[in-house]
Amino acid sequence: MKRILLLILATLLLFSGCTLSEKEEKNNDKLTITATIFPQYDFLRSITEGADVELNLLVPPGKEIHGFETALSDVSAVSNCDLFVYVGSQDDAWVKDVPESGNKRLALCEIVTDYKDEHVWTSPKNAIVIVQKLCDNLCEIDPSNKELYKNNTEKYIEQLKNLDTEIESTVNKSENKTIIFAERFPLLNFAEDYKLNYYSAFEGCSTETEAGIKTINFLTEKIKEENIPAIFIIEFSDGVVAERISKETKTDILLFHSCHNVTQEEFESGETYISLMTKNLENLKTALLKNNTGD
Ligand SMILES: [Zn+2]
């Protein structure tokens, strides 16, 4: 029996291309980074591009991040990496209970001090601060790749700044400063940072999906009153409330991707925070500028 097992193991090793000890050694040498959710995973992917690091995403594509059940393997994932980046909200409060193991742990809600709710990444202004802090920490942990991290970060922050400038100029040009979400509203940081007025069917990431008649009437009146051409839904939405309001007000329904997570399809097609936010910007232009009288 033992001999058969050894034979199977030997065959497996032959096909895996390297011996177990070699592989272990390789993994130990490599800088390992674990991110709980997509936004910081994507930031870290850009900062470390070209460096031989292992980057893991804890909540897989397609999964709802709120209420994501923590497995035992997740607990060890916190300790068994060189850098662990989480949100620092109620959802991942469990991280604080994992005993310190000497590695570096960073929480987005601690990096961004002046935030409105836990969806800090939705504002590119916050993303700039977060990316710089992640880079600073990576340079400290892994000085051999310092120049690479710094160069990548400089280029990446330039893209974020361009995005920020374009959003600001869109809002400035627009006579309408109101966005309506027939939906949950995880975009408090975004709306406040770009000085937009906002109304939504549900607060934050409420688990409610059935809007009361009072809420629907209120949003419908707002749209008519302010001549708003489009309303928003977010990703993973059933769009039921939006359909009802759109029918009543003849408004378009547009997507605002809040980047909590991406679908498996989006992940495989290489969507990034920048690519999703750029699409958001285009939809924002439609919602804000369409009825501009000066155009
Ligand atoms: Zn949320």
C-alpha cells in the first residue's frame, strides 16, 4: 500500500514539473500578498506589475462581498503572507481576531481617514491615497523591487488623477448636479467627493430589495422636478425598482459599477478599477449632461 502511494506521489511530482521541496522553497522566497476584495487586489496588481510576487484574492470573482463567510483557510491566509490588505469594515472585523504573525496588515479605512462609509475605493480621490500608501509599504517590505513599484505607482496615480479631473469637469459643466440610484447606494464617498446631490431607494448596502410606494413616488417626483434624464443601478442588481421608475418617468437606466467585486467573466476579460470607472464616467456624462441647455 505504502509503495503504491509513493508511486502515485512520484508520478504526481513528475507531472508537476518540480519537486515538492523546490516548490516550497520557491514559494517561501516569493513575496506573498493577499487582498480580501477586488479593488485593493487590482491596485496591488498594478503596483507590482512586472515583479515576481504572488498576489491572492480572498473573495473570488462573482461573490457578494458583504456577509462573505470566512473559512478556516482564510484565517491562515491572513498570517501566511507578507502583506495583507483588507477593508477594515464590519464585514472583515474578524481579521482583528487573527493573532499577529509579524506580517504587515493594512486596512483601507485606516489609510483613508476622512471617509463617509466603508466603500472608500469608490472615490478616485481616495484611490490615489490608498495606492500611494500601498506602494510605500511594499517598498519597505520588499526594497529590492522599490524602483519598479515606484515607477508603476507613478504611472497608475497619473491615470487616477486623469479620471478624477474628468469627473470633476463633468460635474462642473453640468447644470444638473443630482444623481438618482433606484438601488442600494454604496457611492457616498464618490457623491460627497464630487459634490453631487444624491437620492437612492436604499441606504448603503442594505439587504432590502423591495422599495415602498413612498420611496418610489419620492424618486419619481425628484426626477420630474429636476428634469433628470437617467437613473442608475449597480452591478449584481435585479433592476426591479429601476424598471418601475423608468417606466413612469421615461428615463434611461444606466449602470454604475461600484467595483465591490467583478464577475468571473469580467475578471477573465481583464476588467480593472480604471476600466470600470471609465465606463462609469461615460454613464455619468449621460446622466448629468444630456439635458444641459447650454450645449
Ligand atoms: Zn457594499
